[in-house]
Amino acid sequence: MNVSVVGATGYSGMELIRLLANHPSLSISGVYSSSTAGSRLDAENRQLHGLSELVLKKFDAEQIAHTSELVFLALPSGIAKNLVPELYEKDVKIIDLSGDLRLKEPGEYEKWYKKPAAKPEYVQEAVYGLSEWNRKEIEKAKLVANPGCYPTATLLGLAPLIAQGLIETDDVIIDAKSGISGAGKKTSEAAHYAQANENLSIYKVHQHQHIPEIEQQLRHWDSSFKPVMFTTHLVPMTRGIMATIHAKVKKGVTSQELADAFELKYGEEAFVRLRGENEFPSTKEVYGSNYCDIGFRLDERTNRVTVVSVIDNLVKGAAGQAVHNANIMMGLDETAGLHFAPMFP
């Protein structure tokens, strides 16, 4: 099956190409980049030197639809929404890795992203691609909104406890940290080496655009959910996200019930690995992989559970989840192109 990648020179696009290069069923038929059209892919992405002869092209919906069955939009938020309508009219499935199609409530995208929103009909049509939880919808979808990196780590850590009704919905705190690649390829003052190295900084306090995405999905699972406290920090490392989640458990809930909830949902999942109680994962243990590792501990003194969820932001938090969703959409083995061990150290 042929696929195209639009935005092939950004971090998520490059990661998609790395994963698809070893996919047994998906083959890259075209790569697109408005800023570097005409250049060879391996000239722009030097890690591919000698591994690819593909030439970057300007976006062309007709050509993409003619040569591909599925297209990945690995573009910054605010750009993908302009390409979706033209592609949607063609006989091609779409996975959007940006935030343009995730927020369903009118006005929320403008409020948090500070940009005009996509057309409502495409936002409503898009299926939220949290692979482990929305399989049935993804299987039938033509248009998928790939989740953000922070929401992926957070929601995977919280979902089993919500599904079993084990936590209160009025006081959830998420303390999240990300590597610098989460800021994207474009340079910024915060990501400048001299500022980021040997430094830990908090950013977008109470303003992060992933807050409404997390709350939207939590309320989809349980309409009684109140706003969450979500803070993000930049860590001087290249890849990785750690979401440390604190929630009040309902009266009488035991550690065993919490463990059982995680096992019930994720015991047979290919890409979620459970550490159990009082064994916590680190970001290096999922580096370069599509795994989400989860550990927890119940504090009986405060009646709170702490859940630690880690992912590689560029794989499970972006390109890897997109490939997982593509496998589901195309009726392939869900692990195809993704079943490899993390890199360590």
C-alpha cells in the first residue's frame, strides 16, 4: 500500500519516514515540503544519506490521491487545516499529526491556538486517534486526528482508572516534562542550547494548547470531569515525555483494584507496558520506541494515586501512533513497522 508524507523535513515527518522505511506493507510513494521542494530527501535529512532517492515536491492533492491510499500530514498547527478539504474530496485516507482537527467545541481552537479554526465539518468528521481506546472508530475512519504527545501520555495513564470508576473527577493534577524535540525543528530562544542545557524551565503555565484536548477526552469518558491542573516543563534532553499524574481515589479503593484496572485494559496491548505498583519507568526506557510504560503507587495517607506514564514524544507521541493508526485504518497487523525494542542507553 502506498502512502505520502506531507511535511517530510520536520521532526515528526522525519520520524515517519524512518518508521515507514521498515514497514512490511506501507511504502512511501511521495514526500512533500513547500520550503524545500525540488531537493532530494536525503539532502535535507542527512541521516538518510544513501538510503533514499525520493525528491521533495510541492503539495499536490491530485498527485497524492493518484499515487497513495493514505497521506500523513506532519505539519505545524494552522497549516494542515488548509490542506484537508482538498484531500478529503479525493479517494485517500488522512492522518493529521497537528492539532488542527482535535478540538470539537467551537471557539476552543481559536482560544488556545490563537489561530483560525478548521472548517467545522472536518473537525467533527475527524476521529480522535488514541489507538488503544478508539479502535472501532479508527477502523472506519477516513480522517484521523492524531493525539498530541502530552495528551497521549496523560490519557493512557488515566483512562483505565476512569473506565473502572476508581478516581474522583474534581482534582486531577498532571505534572509533565518533555525533551526539546517537542518544540519542533524550528529554533527558538527556549530551545537554544545555551539556554536549555543544564536548565529546567516551566512554560505555558495554565496556557498550554493540550489542556483542552486532555479535558475533552476525559469528559468524553466521564462527563463529570472538572478542569485539570496541567503544567509543562522543558528538560535538557532530546526525546521523551514523563507525565506524573496525581488523582484522588474513591473511598475504599485499594492498590489491587488499581492494578487490576490497568491489567484489564492493557494486559494484551502491544504498546503499553505495565510496571505495576511502586515501580516507575524512565523516559530512556522507551527512547525511540512506540511503547508507553506506566507505573503507579497509592498513598493511603493522602488517599491519592500517583501514576507515572512515559513515552517517546516523536514516536508514541506522534509518528509511531500515526503508523499504528494507519495499520488499524488499513486493516493491517497493528504492530507492523513498530515492533522494535527501545534504544538504550
